[in-house]
Amino acid sequence: MQDLIEIRRAAKRNVLTTAIIGGLGLLLSSQLLIWLPKSAYLIGILLTSLSLVTLLVAYFKYREPLHSFVLSRETLFYQHKNGTWRLEWNNIQRMAVPRISQGVEQKELAMIGIKLKSYQPFLGAISPRLMTNILMEQRPLLLYGLGLDQQLNCKSGACYGNGLLEDDHFKDSDGQIYTGIQAMLANRMQKLRQQLGFDIFIAATELDRDEHDFVQLLQQCQQQVLLDGSVES
């Protein structure tokens, strides 16, 4: 294994191109608003709105760190505009592409899942802002986990309410007690483990390759690190 392997974030691509398109669109729309008759102002306003949205997308792309993951001999390190987290290789129990059942078929999600041996090292190495962001982004995963039967029986949507809320108190298997946002994230992880089999989920847009290829890379790195450790001991 190399000393460091950096994974470039797919969502970071084409930032300059997106910004140029947005800028040119805004320039063109300003000219249209000047030269078009008042009856056609709606076209200029629509183009202006689209251009501003494009520039906003470019801005959010720019804010993201260039690399989503840094793989070292010690840890799997993740970085996001809202913070970071890290995992030691020996704390990872399983890595795979999650699947959900749709009738008799199995559908793969466009992400990878990681199952931990212990929550404590992870919860102690993640920023509160990133924890909040994860809780927000994972809501669609909870709906996947509720299953097709419950979705069909929930005509009003109100029955999802309790499933989307997390308790602010959590006690792990080692007796460690967590409160606040840490406890909410721990409860969410436990809930998703029961429903989908994993604790941490990483979207495909965070990767520079296919999800299966990334899982294979992580597994190879983990096996090599653990093998090197056993040889040294």
C-alpha cells in the first residue's frame, strides 16, 4: 500500500466550466433585458435565474475540498466543507455497496456502506457541524429502510414522523453514554444498521471511481495494513 492515496471528489469536477457558463448566461440575459421588448422580459428573467443558479452550483462546488478521502497506513480520513472524520482500519468490520429490496428484486444504492466494530472512536473524531449535515442528508436512507410495505400503508406520510426523529441519549456496548448531537447520530447509525446493514454511508459523488472499485480499494488497503501489523507484532 502507498503511504497516502488521495481520492478526488467527483462533485468537484468542472467547477471552472460551470462558473463560466453561469457568467456568460448572466451577461447574455442582461443584454436581453436591455434589448428585448417588455412583452418578452420573461425570457430574460428566466435566463437570469438559470444563470444565477448555475453560479451558485459552481460556488458550492468550489467550497468543497478537492479530495474527499485520504487513505493512509493508519486511517481512512474523510474531509467535507463542514468538517472531517477518521476511522482506523482495525475498527472497520465490513464495507460493501448497500442493497435494498424492491419486491423480489435487489437494487444497489449509489453509495458505499461501512459497518463499524465500535462507535466510540468515530463519534470522538467527527465535528458537530458534520454530524448535523449527515443527519440531514441521511433522511432519504431512512425512507429506504422503512420498506415498501410501510410506504404503501402510509397514505398520509405522517407515519414516517417518528422514524425520522432521533433520541438525544445513547449508551454504547462499552457503557459510554452520549448526549446531544452525538447521541442523535449514534441512534441514527444504529437504526440504519438494523435496516440496511451499515453505520456510515458515502455517496458516489464523493468518489473518483465506481462504488465497487472503491470498496475493493478499501478492502485491499485494510488487508495490507492488518497484514503489516501482524507481521510487525
